[in-house]
Amino acid sequence: MLKEVIGQCPICAGELHVTKLSCHHCSTEISGQFRLSKFNQISKENLYFIELFMKNKGNIKQLEKELNVSYPTVKKMLDEVIVQLGYTPEEDDKPDRETVLKQLADGEITKEEALKRLKG
């Protein structure tokens, strides 16, 4: 029974390295220091999110439906994956529509300000 490879040490959370590779077909074995993929460092939850992201071809609206979460939640999940891969997520210059509409409904901004923000 094959087990999933983990990328972080369960003791100190350090990065793990593979030291032996073997072929079950011909019994060849290769020893050395091999680095795991960045994807081995990602949590199982975020790997599931990546899988759904790919399945839905990056369509955030489809992800919202499939995960039954809001647009800001999907964006937050995507940012988590970006950070776990070692990158810095870009800041959105334009606030998302849902946030602007909530601010308008809560009386935090005027109708004119909402229109201005939505138009960018």
C-alpha cells in the first residue's frame, strides 16, 4: 500500500528530503539527496483547493458554487496557496464587488463612492 509523501518534518516542521528512490518494476534503487516539489509543502486542504481550481479552469464563480463559499473566501484560499508556494500575492487595486456593495448597504460609503470604486 502506497502512502502519501509528506514535505515537512512532524517533529520540527523543517523541510524533508528524499534520500532513496526505487523502481518496483526492475528493482533499481537510487540513493542521494532529492528535493521534494513545492507542492509537497502545501496542506492537504490547499491541495484539494488547487485540484478544484484546476478542475474548474480557474473559474472563481464555479469554485464559489462548488465550495459553497463567497468570492472573498475563494480569493483568501487562493492567496494562502500562493503564500505556501513561496510567492507574495498581488494586492488588488480594485476592491471586489461584494465588499463595495456591503459597504454601501451598511452605510459606510455613498452611492457615488460605490460607483466610483466599482468602475475602478
